[in-house]
Amino acid sequence: MLNTDTAAKATETGEEHEPKPQPRRLSEELLDVSLRFKTSEVHLRDLMGGLDGRVYTLVLVLLSLPFCQPIALPGLSTPFGVVIALFGLRFAFRQKPWLPKRLLNVRIPSKVFPAVLRAGAKMIGYLEKLLHPRLTWVFEYRITQFLSGMAICACGIFLLLPLPIPFSNLIPAFAIILIAASNSERDGIMLSVGGGVFALTLVFFGGLFFGGKEFVGWIRDSFKGMFDPGEQGMKLGE
């Protein structure tokens, strides 16, 4: 309960009528982080310590952005996938962000990290135009956060699998970004979209595990040459 003296003083000075500052957009925070770690070596410890609020959302988005490409990332899939899975699990049970020391010391390549952040900020900027507080009552239920966290955890487990198969990183990473961003912005409609992408993730990996070579062969035949430079790529690179 607000103290009466404080309330009276606020009324006299007009402070109670001052609008509350709006939280920074996620894309702005991504750009700020990219500038902060532009030249120095980046560890997960530094990254988590340099974020102001919304640690869950920012870390999940930051670690998912490098996976937003069709092919796997050698050397990053396993550690980043473990961190995302742990964060998702702790988020599901409403626990504070925490990582063991070994994971906090994981180094992020400083040469590519700022570029990834800038590209990610641009992508998130487009997404933010669609993110608005809608169906906010959905987030009043604890089951919403639990299911969101468990979905993120499952996607993190899928990401840590070093599978040289197109879209094995892209689909779960996109599901993580949608679910994390929608929880941050309290957008129930976008959360349902993220849930749909997560369902697609389950179907995709279910096909990998149960379809085996036939499913992998179908993917490679269907998207043959899409991820290879080819003659056109060689000309552009000349």
C-alpha cells in the first residue's frame, strides 16, 4: 500500500501523472549488445551479465539466431542447444536463469557474433511489427509458461543434435524465437503460431527418427541444390 505522505508529495509535484517509460524493443537491445561486444571476446558469462532485464528472452533469442539457416553450425550446435534446453526447463518451472560454470565459460566467436546480432535485430524488427499484447489472459495461467518452457527445452535438445540435414536447425530455432518473444510481449496469438511451428518441429524430427533414410532422402531430393553454391554462386563469388 502506498504511503499517504508519498502519495501527497507525488500529487503536488505531478509525478503520478508522468507516463511510465516504455521498455526497449528487443531489436534495440540486440543492436546494443552487438556494439558492446564488437571487438572483445564474448563468453556466455559476459553475455548474461551484460543484459538488462528479460534475460530469458534475450539469451534464448541470441542463441537461436545462429541456427536460423538451413544447415547445421559445427561447434555451436551442442553447447548452444544445451544452454537453450536448460533455460527452457528453468523457465517452465519459474526458476531464475542459471547455468553451470562450464557453460558460462563457453566462448562465442567475436568475429561473427556482431554480424549475427545485426541480422537478427533486423529479423526481430520485422517480427516486432506483428507482436502486440493480445489474448493476454492466456499468460495468467501457469500452464502456459510450463508448456512454453518445455517446448523450448525440447527444441534445445533437437538443436544439440549435430545433424547435417537441411532445416534440422532452422525449424526448432524459429519455434524458440516465436515462443520466447510472444511470452515477453504477451501475445497469445503469436504464441499459438509458435506452438504450430513447434508441432511442425515434432513432425519433422518424428519423420527423421521413424522414417529414417527414406525421409532424409526425400528432404535432400526435394531441396537438391538449394543450399549449394552451384554455377551461379561461383559467378557471384568471382
